[in-house]
Amino acid sequence: MSSTTLPRRDAPLSNELRAVHEHYRGLLRTRRLYTVLGGLGLLVALGASLWFADSSNAGEFFDRLPYFFDFFIHFQPDEPMEIVRALFDLPSPFADGSFKYDYEVGRVYLSGDLYLPEYFYQMLVTINIAVISTLIGLVFAFALSFFAASNVTGSRAVRFAARRFFEVLRAFPEIVIAGMLVAILSIGPIGAIVAVSVHTIGALGKLFYEVVENADTRPDEGLRSLGANWLERVRYGFVPQVLPNFVSYALLRMEINVRASTIIGAVGGGGIGEVFRLSIGRDHAAKTYAIILLLFVTIIGIDWISGALRKRLVGQSAFQFGG
Amino acid sequence: MSTLAMSAHDAAGLRARHPQVFHRPLRQRLMAPLAALVTFAYLVFCFFFFDVPAVINNAQWDRASIYLADWYSWEATPRFRFKDDGVDLEWTRSLLGDKPNPDWIEKTGPQSYVSRFDGPDNSIEISPDSVVAIVGGTRYAIPVMAEGAALPAGAPASMSLKGGRVTVDYGFAGSAEVRNTQVYVRHRFFGWPNFFFDPRSSFFGMDAGQVWQAVTVGERFNPDMPNIKLMALDFLYNAEWQHLDVYDKLLQTIVMAFVGTLFAALLAFPLSFIAARNISANRAGNWFMKRAFDLLRSVDMLIWALFFVRGFGPGPIPGIAAIFFTDTGTLGKTNTEALENVDDRQREGVKSVGASPAVVHRYGVVPQVMPVFLSQALYFWESNTRSATIIGAVGAGGIGLKLIEAMRTNQDWENVAYMVLLILIVVFIFDNISSAIRSRLIGSGGH
């Protein structure tokens, strides 16, 4: 098209061009067909799913919708200050001896009159569960990920075993591990720690070995040419390269683990999740809103700290998700 | 690295040329040991914070082995009761049907029985006037008196006496507890009991060939329906395994993840265009939308779930709503970031031929971000299939609730194992589907 006049739209095409044109049209048709078919399939699946979900729910969606707003309207503290009192374990003017207003009871005394409010203490338990699980997960995933990476481990069988191991740990339902340990150790955070750690090993292991596989192999080649053994190759050829990414993923995982240990807490792992489930189950509005406030601030704070740390470690590529 | 031959001169030269490698500042050199020290101190703190020694001491480890064994094995529990005139064989909560007649219990006389654990060398003989435990081929007569049983002379380590009861441990095969009123035998077998048909079913106790025969040529057990239908119903409504209910709950969990993620992806798509700085010029709109995403994301999925459970009642709807709310926030945030990183040249190209803003977005922006959007949505679908299990446990329905119920009884660990197996299969299938679609999307380079 070097000439200034463009060919008209219906200008006859040469045979070769027509063949290309036909082929292009054909491709376009197939793609449209697939798009339409995929969309239809999705719609049918969605319709069936919605019908199924609605019919197997205890209350049907549209029947329950008005009550949902009822719940919100009724679920209010006596006055806004009650939320603050519940949060800091201050005595309530509404106290009538019931569990609803027994804010002071949960105080954890550190020394003399100095106390930690109950929900702050429980939040601390949950954060500690998350941190220690991340540490455990980091250590094991670090050690095992090299056995799953194709550029470090030559044996197909070892790699296969390591990868399937990570997969099973990732997919194994956390509540089962927690529930099993609660049955043995009685209710407490140890079950939650083990459950979250197991999942973390699987999730971090997968991310780690992908990082190792994407590492630059030139340092490794250099070391190999000098006759370094396997351990030396990993230590000096890979670890310095992958460590920032590893730590970044671990921090990301810690954010996720704070949420995970909250949920696990609600099913018997202790910590803030458990007190939250109890307070909403007993209709204690002030306590519930106090916990939501605390959780909200904590999660945002942790996300922010870990985000800033990750940005320092690996720069702008920091924002990625891990399952 | 002993093979590396280097003269002292060369080495000194290297050191001089790369001081940053050989003489790192003190701060950097101390970094690793310091991190290790802090981590260690933290571990010690946690050890006492969570009171690990007390928890370990108070743990019921004997239960652990029983619970674990229940995952893959089951127990038959006959009781041999001493009556005035002899011994009665009784079955409690029998998994073997109404009138079990297993080949490991033999009636050796009018009032005497032998119960065998893997062979005649490990068995127990019960008759009105004597109880003889045979452990590893050696016979031990256990004296049973009115006030309780006593240990025989030279009893092996596998026999123990507690509160007038002698327990003979036969390892995995089970145990026998001798009391003054009865001998309680627990015989453990490998596998899941009555997985296909419960004892009330007409097909109970048949092997595969017999079932096939009954279904194809056999006479009808129930005149109202063909045997094949009866078989399907007996299987699905198996009282111990509740297959139909388990599949139903599993489907609920899958539906929760699917619908929740789909709705979230559909809503996050338009909202992220509002939130992206380079797409819509309204600063207040950008800011408001981004904070809305943060709010949805940071109020945890658990909180949404518990709220919606209170509102809608237990079932998959609160689960869908919880996933929908959380993931609208998360997908909105990732979508916005993808949008803010688009290549401007394509938009300018479309704009330069005089296209309207809608067309600019359709052909200049969407083709670039669509693969990222879809692959994020698929990723969350995959991960929500896992988290829907946990959400279910707090009341949002699905397999999670069923798992929690099965675990609460502390007896149905084989059902827990069954459900875990099903969950693992489902998660693997969905992982593979999602990663296959994702690799195709990324591989095709975004249309």
C-alpha cells in the first residue's frame, strides 16, 4: 500500500489473498462459535447452580432477603460508645450481669492495673499463629522446594514425589487437621498452628520451586564447572538469587495466614475467630462490631507493613497472589 | 572446591578487585545470624506463649492412634457375657448385620467359644469356668473371680490390669478385655465397613459377582422396583456412609465457589474501570472505588460468612455471598492494577482513527487486560474451591459443615477420610482444569 489511494473495500482480491482472507474469516467464525458456546455453557451452569443453591439453602433467597435487613437493623449496640467499651474492656453502664455486657471479665492482667483487653490478646494469639505457621512453612518449603525444581534435581521420580507432596498438603482441608488435633489436644491454638503450617508448606513449596526454576542458571553452571557438589550449588548458585523472592512470598503468605488462622479459630482453633463466632452467635452486637473493627484495622495494617517490606525486597513486581 | 588451583598472587588480586564481596560491611555480615537469633527468640517466646509443654502433657495420645486407625480400619465388637449357666454372645452396634456369624469366632462346645485374632496363635478361649488368652502361641489362663479378673502368672507385656479388668493387646488385630461379667473383644479389620450397602440392604454381604447376578438375572427383592434401582437407592441412602448427602454437600461447595467467583468477576470487571486512574478521569471516583475494594477485601471472608449465615440461614447462599463480597474486592484490586499498567500505544492507535471512548476501551484496553482478568478469576475460582470448605464449617453449608459434624462425634473418622478423599479429587480436577485454561490463555498471548 505504497500508493496514496487505498484499495476499495470490495475490490477484487488476488487468489492468494482471497485464500488468506477466507482462512481468516474461518478462524473468526470458529472463535465466535467457541465464545458463544462457552458463554451459553457458563449461563446454563450458572442457572443450574443458582437453582441448586437456592433449593438447598435453609431459607430461600427472596424469602429471607427482608429478614436479612431486619437482622442488620436489630443488630445494633445500645449506643456507639458500647463498641469502644467492648473493645477496651471498660465497664458498661448497661451491665445487668449477663454475658452481653461483661466486658471487664476478659481482661488479661499484665502487672498491677495494667491489662491487655481480651480482644487485643486474642488478636495477638491469632497473629502469632499466623507468624509461627509462616515460619514453619517457610523452613520446610525452603528445604523441599529444591527437590521439586527441574534445574536443581535431575531425578524425575524425586521431583514428581516432591510436587505431589506439595499438592496434597495444599489441597488437604485445614479443618480436618485442626479438628483431629482439637480432638486429641483439646481446644487450643496448637491445632490451628499445625493446620495452617501444613497448608503453608504446600502453597509456599509450589511458589518456591517455580521461583527456583526461573532462576538464572549461569552461577550454577560456574559452580558446576568448578566441581561443586549439590549442596554447594544450591547454597551459592541458587539461594542468593531466590532468597528475596522467597521472603517476599512468605510475607504474602503471612497476610493470607492471618485470615486463615482467624477462620480456623472459628472452628475450634482459638484466637479472635472463636470469640467472634461466639459473640455473633449470641447476638452481642457491641462485641461483634468491636471485633470487626479490630480485625479490619489489623488486617489492613499487616497488609500495609508486608506490602512495604515486599516492595523493598523485590521492587514493583511484589504484588502477586498465592493460593 | 579443592580442584580450583589459584596462586596467592591471583587470590590477592581478586580480593583487591572485588572488595564488596570479600569485605562486606558489618551490618550485612551480621544480618543472617541476627535474623536467626531473632527467629530463635521468637520461637522460645511462642513455646511459652502457647504453653506447649502443658498441651503436650495433657494430650490424649492413646486417642490419637485410635482416631487415626479409624481412618482406614474398623472394629467388630462382640461381647461374651457370663451367665449363670454359660456364656452368651452379644453384638453391640454391629457392623456385621443382625445375625453375624464370622469365621473368626468358633463355637467349640455348648457353652464355649474361641475368638481368633489373625490365626490360632493369637486368640482367646472363653468358657464358663475359664478364660484362656493365647498370645504368640503361649497359653495364659486368666483367673476371673467375683471381684474382677487378675493377671496370670508370667503375664507378657501385652497384658495389663486396670480396675479389675485385664486387657490383652493383640496389636493392630485388636484387643480383648476380660471383666468379671464378660469378655469384650475388639477385632480390627482393614478397610471401610459396609461402604456399599448397610446391613439393612438386601444386597448386604454380597460380593461383586453376586450383586451382578442379582441385578441382571436374579429375582426381585422388592416387587415394586427392579433390582438395579433398589441397588442404586440402597447405595445412595446407605445409613452409615450417606453417599447421596455427601455428594449433595460436595456439589454445594463446588457451586458456592463457582457462583461466588463468577459474580465477583462480573462485578469487578466494570468497577475496576471506574477505579483505574488512567481510564476514568474522576479522581474522587477512583479513590472511592479503591477504598470500597479495600473494605470488601479486608473485612474477612469469615466475617462476611458469619454475617450472611445469620441473615440467610445456613446453606450455600451465605457461602456464595461471602465469596462474592471478598473476591469482588480482591479481583477489583488486581484488575485495577492490571488496567493501570496497560500499554497506552494501543489506545492511542484506536483513538487516532476517531473512535468513541467506548470503542477505544473495547479495542484498545480490553484485549490487553482480558487474559490477566480471566486468569486471575480462574485462579480465585480454584482457590475458592478450597476455602469454600472452611467457610462451610462455620455454617455456610456444603461439605465443610458435614465434615465438622462427622468430626464432632469422634467416631466417624472413616467418613471424614471418605470426604477428604472426595475433596482432594475435586480440588485436583479443578486445579487441572483451571491451570489448563490459564496456560492456554497466557500461551495465546491475549488474542
